[in-house]
Amino acid sequence: MYVHRRLAAIDPEYRRRSRQLELEIRRFITRYRAQGLRTGVVRIPVVVHVIWNTSAQNISDAQIQSQLNVLNADFRRNNSDAGSVPMAFSGVATDARIEFALAVRDPNCAATTAITRTNTAITGFTGITASDERMKSTASGGHDPWDVTKYLNMWVVNYTD
């Protein structure tokens, strides 16, 4: 949200695109809300970029998959605490029919685990109070994103704040 607020404050084109996207989403929801047209599950291909300085930060493939499983349970409303939804949200809590899966092909169409691992000299990133995006650039000690129109990029880093 920090990055979003910063870009919205300084970039008129970003503000325009954000407003346009919000308008398109609202129109889509209005148009198809009652029709229930989407019956299948949308599967989003994910790539996880692990940026590590110490071996303890270089998390395992199993830990990454475990967290994707938790994310999927939440989005499909299969999580163990699904029945504990606060009253204010109980009328809208539902299965979003969205799943996240590690991509099976990289941007060059080669087989992949969809987990990149980058050893960095950076000992920690800041993200809560500042916009530290070095992890998103190979030139800055991180890893460049894969095509954002085809993959959901996630970065695992050591935040020091």
C-alpha cells in the first residue's frame, strides 16, 4: 500500500490507470453479479523469488508450497477457521474460485519449478515504513519479475523493520 500511495501521489498516469481499472471492475461486477457466469476455478500461475543473504533465509520448496496451500484454502474458503468469519462479513464470505499454483513453464516456455533463488549481499530490506523495492531488480541485488501479465510474482525477503 505504501508503494500504491506513493505512486498515486506522484504519477498522474498511475492514478488514471488505477481509476480506470477500478471502474472496469465495478462495471464487470454490476454486469455479472446475478448471473453467476463463472463456474470454474481460475488458476493463477505463480513464481516465487527467494532473495536470501543467510542460509536460514533460503526457505525450502516445501515451505513455499505449504504457504501456497494456505493461500488456496483461504481463497477457496476451505481454511480451518472459515466458520469464524466476523458477522459483518458473513453475508459475503464465499469461495472465490481462485487458486494459485507454481507455474510449470518459464517466460521462455521451458519447464520450471517457478522458484528462483538469488543470493544477495543485502542483509535486510525495509518495507513497512519505506518503499524498498531492491528485491524486484537483479541490478539492485534482487531478481527481476517475470512477465506480470502472465505470472503473479512473489518475493520472499528478510525484512528488518
